[in-house]
Amino acid sequence: MKSYIRNHILSSLIMFALAAGGAHFLLSSLQSQTAGQQQEIAALMQNQQQNEGQTPTLGQVGQNLGGFFRSVTP
């Protein structure tokens, strides 16, 4: 009976250690994913800010096309 109790306690401790290790691994992988996503979002926002001044408006595109067609047509 004592060996059964001892084996049960040992197996419970092993299962607890495995579960704790798995939870720690999942949490650390989630934290690293979140950090990577935050860096990616920051890079995308920086690119958007850099591109905002370079994007022509619809009116500018229309003026450019109008000037092009006026210069091409006889």
C-alpha cells in the first residue's frame, strides 16, 4: 500500500512538473510572438507615416492626366 501511495505521489509530481513546463513554454512563445507583432506593427506605422506625404491626391492625378492628354492629342 505504501508503494502505491508513493508511486501515485511521484506520478502526480511528474505530471505537475510537465504541466508547469508546458504552460511556461506556451507563455514564453506567446510573449515572443507578441513582441514580434509589436515590432512589425511599429514598422508598418512608420512606413505609413513616411508614405503619407508621397501619395498624390485624386485631383493631382487628374491634373497630371489632363496635361498628359493635352500634350499628346494634336
